[in-house]
Amino acid sequence: MIEEIRNKAKELLETKTVDCVIGYEPATDNLTSRPVFIYEPSQVNRLIFDETCVHNLSKYLINRRYKPTGIVAKPCDTRGINLLLNEKQLRRENLFIIGVVCSGIRKVRFNQIENSMPTKCQYCSQHTPVIYDFLVGEPVTEAPTHNYSDITEIENMSPAQRKAFWSEHFDRCIRCYGCRQVCAGCYCYECFGDELDPLWVGIRIAPGENWVWNTVRAFHLSARCIACGECEHICPVNIPLMLVNRKLEKDTLHLFDFEPGIDTEIVPPFATYKKEDKLGTGE
Amino acid sequence: MAVSHEPRIVGFLCNWCSYAGADLAGTSRITYPANIRIIRVPCSGRVDPLFVVKSFQLGADGVLIAGCHPGDCHYTEGNYHTRRRFALLRPFLDYLGIDQERFRLEWVSASEGKKFSEVVADFTETLKRIGPREI
């Protein structure tokens, strides 16, 4: 598997199909992996792929949109690429996608690879990349299924319990905006969280400011979140952000029968409307 | 001893229909509860979900979005977009701890002064029943 990726990357760089291949290399702790940008064919042996390759590299493509780039992508990352292509942020002709079949990555805690998987993988059934030029591994033929048992659990709580549940989590937020920085869908030049006039998200420490940030961040990604789980992975205070994102994913699927990042051409639900929409409200 | 609770409603009214409808309610001397604070917006499609979230954060007990009936939008399609956004935002806010009943979308045309007063009266009644929102 790793050899296949290295050979392909070498071929791409030698034939000058791309200037750069974005992939993973071992991190300095000899345990996890980190993103790497390979420019020289002689360097391709740095590339690896294993169950610690958690990062979604599609975010890096935004800054390289005009330069031919190769990328090693897991299924969830290919959905990110699809999202960016759909929103006209990337050029397909400048991309070479080395898709990797993935059956889930592992959590790393206290310098040990754990046996459990992060939330995104527990509920993921998309094991084959949705878009690729070169595929590594055997494609999985089973159709992806949806499992929202974790969301239903919270939906079934009483309103008071739910409120307590979220205030407990959001009160921890330090508004580092890491969830935004790492998100492939967050590429606005000026985020509403950075605006000073009007000051949508206040700089004071007061109830509700964290709530505003987390609510609106998630809503800006409604029908766009590709469930790569990077926001939850990066969060320094362990807010279960996938529970927020997946609620919107569930409702979008239910209301509009839409899944982000599956297709590059389909018009997303908030960019269009139907006169005969039956959404259970305002008909 | 319980002090009666006067809910505060933030109402985003579209300039072309609902604001004119509210105006008609006024000029026709129709009474409606003074609990609503009206913000005039060019179209119900102008109401960013951020405005709604911000209103709730700053202590609103309820948020009302009112616009032209489907098909009557001054900008042809603004209210269809509002409808889609609202359909997703309402259950989402409910999920994050804001009761569904505190957030409403209503279609009020320029000739429906009576309907506007009924909507506000009914919404105020509902909010009084649920009681104040804990922040």
C-alpha cells in the first residue's frame, strides 16, 4: 500500500504532472503522522499511510489552487475535495488525487495507539474514496449506510437535560477558533467570528458568547460539513463537535435528501429552492 | 409571589409585506401586545441565522420572522430561501437547548393587519405559558 503511494508520487513528480504531492510522514514522536509536502522525486520515501493518518489534507489545496498538486486522500478527505470543487474553490485539472481505501483510523492518547476509533470513523461507512485519479487498495462495493444513533440519543433527552449537556460542553470553549482553522469548509476571507464591527462574537467572557460561536460555526457548515472530524480532533477542550455537525447532517439528509461532498455538480440545498417544498413549515 | 412575566419578542419583518401589515394593524387601531420589538429588514431572506442566534443570546424570549407569502416575495424568491433555512435552523436550535416554540416563521401580507395582531398575541401567549428563558 505504502509502496503504491510512493511509486505513484514518484512518477507524478518525475513526469512533472504535479509540482508537489501532499501526504503524510511519520511525526517526530515515532508514533503519529503529520502532513508533508513532497517536491522532489528523491524524497518520496518519506511518505507513509497507516492508521494514524488522521488529518484532512484537502484544506491545503485551497492555497495551491492554481498549481498542479497531487494529494493522498482518505474517503472523507475526498468528500472535502468534492465540496471545494462544488463551491468552485479548486480546479479539477490542477488536481491529482491518490485515493486510499480506508477502514478507519485509530485514536492516539498518552503516546499510545488505542484500539478505539474516533467518532467520525465509528459512524462512517464510506470506505472507498468518492473521487480519485488513482486508487490504492481494494474498493468496497457495499453501499454506505447511515447511523445516527448518537444524535437520536441526545434528541430524546428532555429539553432541560439537553440544555445542561450543551452548556457543560460549550462553557469549556476557549474560542481558539481551531475548529475553523482546520476546517476544509471554512475558507472565508473574513470570518464572522473575527468581525469587530459589528462584534458578533464578543471578546468578553460572558454566558452565551461561546454558544453563539459554536452554533453559528456549525450552521455555516450545514449541508457542507463532510464529517472529516478535524474540528473535534483539534479541539483542545474536547468539545464533541461531531454531535453538533452530525445533527445538521441528519436533518439535511432528511429534509433535502442531500449529502455534501458526494457529487461535484449537484446544487447544494441552500443555493436553490423549490416552490413546492414540503418542509413541515411555512407552506 | 410570582411576578407576571412579560416576554420579549424580536420580530424581523420584511419591508414589503409584514412591516406594511404591522403598519396597517396600527393605522386600523387593532391592538396587539407590546411585547414585540420590530426590526425592519428588506426581505425575510435577509435574516441571517446569526441574527436569530444573537437575539437569543442577548435575552430574547422569542424570535419571529415574518415575510411575504410564498409566491409574493418582492424579490421573487427570498422567502423560499428563508423557508429552507428556517426548516433546518429550528430543529437545530431546539437540539442546542432553545425550545422550538420560541422561534416562529409566519407569512403576513400587507393587507393582513388582523393576522399580524393575531400572530403576535398568540406568540406572546405561548411564551407566557412556557415562562422566561434561562440564560
